[in-house]
Amino acid sequence: MKVTKAVIPAAGLGTRVLPATKSMPKEMLPIVDKPAIQYIVEEAVHSGITDILIITNRGKGLIEDHFDRVPELEARLTSGGPEKEKILKEIVDISHMANIYFVRQKETRGLGHAVNCARSFVGNEPFAVLYGDDVIIGEDPACAQLIRAYEEFGLGVLGVKEVTAEAITKYSSLKVDNIHDNYYKCTDMVEKPTPDKIMSLFSILGRCILTPDIFDILDSTSPGAGGEIQLTDAMGTMARSKGMVAVDFTGTRYDMGNKLGIMQASVEVALKHPEIGDAFRQYLKEVSKTL
Ligand code: UTP
């Protein structure tokens, strides 16, 4: 079955980026001139996704506004002459990229709980999950790479990368065996492992393809690390029973949930930006002389 639906959980509290995220959703933090969540929606659309459910909560109305039309702004840009035409098209296109739906996670009970809010949207189809604070930039969209693996193996798929032994305790660790190239069979995983529980340095970074049986598993998953219902715990049950496939995807992943990740994304995207890239490179060279 083709993967045409995606879920973007964006209902976290973003406590690592306070005070910026006190009233502003972290998913709306800009990378140069686009909010993080727009990069994620574009990745999904470029991967063949047509229907997207964004999981929000109180105070995240700005995300809904971003994917809506803004008649007053559009009218102003229309009368702004040819140079405003390009930006007008961009603004209007944002609201036509895909069918975008919203549902609220009423309590912040973890990523697994957020994904479980997508049950009726998903129905009986495989679906992609793109974490709302993980922006991945690359030639071949990460989500598309995972969808191809789903089409090859018919199992749930995890987007993974190797991280350092120090970093992995903050993420997840996977038990994997190579299948071929960058494809691995995953038969177990653990969220936020203590050093003695590390199974490999492969960690899930922001993308997966799940089959709808994950919902029954989530229903019976007890709160794990941090007292939250962890998606990793539910996927661990799936990996141990029927196995999953891990794809060491290409592309650069930026963690928009922490301050350093936000700065890395801004600097690297700005350097390649058609409008400001050259001037920003010049500026960085000057600044680096003073470091
Ligand atoms: P994080 O683990 O980064 O949690 O969530 P957080 O609450 O957003 O951030 P901190 O740790 O307080 O700074 C990973 C993804 O899961 C979503 C987040 O929005 C983010 O996209 N999430 C997390 C939910 O949608 N609901 C939750 O209950 C928890």
C-alpha cells in the first residue's frame, strides 16, 4: 500500500528553548526565512505525501495560521508590483501544499501519546511520522528514503544515524544487523539508554514509517522515560515481535529543539541562501577573524 499520510507531532512544551517558546511554538522558529515546520511539511510533500495531520496543543494556533490564506496580506502584495509577485506566490503556495489537518493533544503525555491522537486520521494505512522539531535537509528527502524501504520490506521503518556514545543517552539506541547498504534489520531498541543498555550507536532521528498496528501497541504501552508514553517503547515492542527496518538516511538533520541545533540550522542554511548567502559568508569570515 502506498504511503500518502503523514503525522507531525508538534505538541511538545519546548522547555529546552525557553523563554523563546513561552508563547511561540518551537516548530515556528525560523531558519532564515521559513519556520521549521514548513521545511518538514515540504519534505513530506516532496516524498509523495498528500495528507498531513499536525498534532498541536494550546498555544500553537500560529501553526494553523501559517498554513492558512491571508487575504489582506495577499491583497497588499498583489498591488506591490512585480518584485512582490514572487513572494505572493510563495505565501499562497504554503496553503496549497497538501491537505493539512490539525488535532489537539489535550495533555502533554509524550510523543507516543501524541502519535496515538492520529488513530482515526490514519485508519488502516501505513503512515509517516516526522517529528516537529527535527528538520532534515538533503537532495533526497529523508521521508522518501524511508518510504522506499517500506515498499521494499513491508515493515515499519526507522530513520537512523550514528551518534556519539555521549549523545546517545539523550536519544534512543537500536539493536541492528546490516541487511544491505544503508538498510538494517532492527530487532530491539531502548529510549534514553543508561551506558550499560546501549545496543549500538544508531539512534532514531526524527522520522519513521509505521503500520496501523502501532495504535493497539500504544494503547497498552505504560509511561516510560520521563513519565511519558514513549513512541520508542511502542516501536520496541513492534521491533521485538515482527522486526523493523532501520535506514541510515542521507541528509543533514538539525535539532530545532535545542539552542545549538537552531543556530547550526540558521548558519548552514543562510550560507546556501540565494539572496543572502554571499553576504553572510563574507560576514562570517570577518567574525571568525575575531574568534
Ligand atoms: P521532545 O522530546 O523534544 O519534547 O519532543 P518537547 O516537550 O517538545 O521538548 P523539551 O524537551 O521540553 O524541550 C519530540 C517531538 O514530539 C512532540 C514535540 O512537539 C516534538 O516535535 N511531542 C512531544 C508531542 O507532540 N507531544 C508530547 O507530549 C511530547
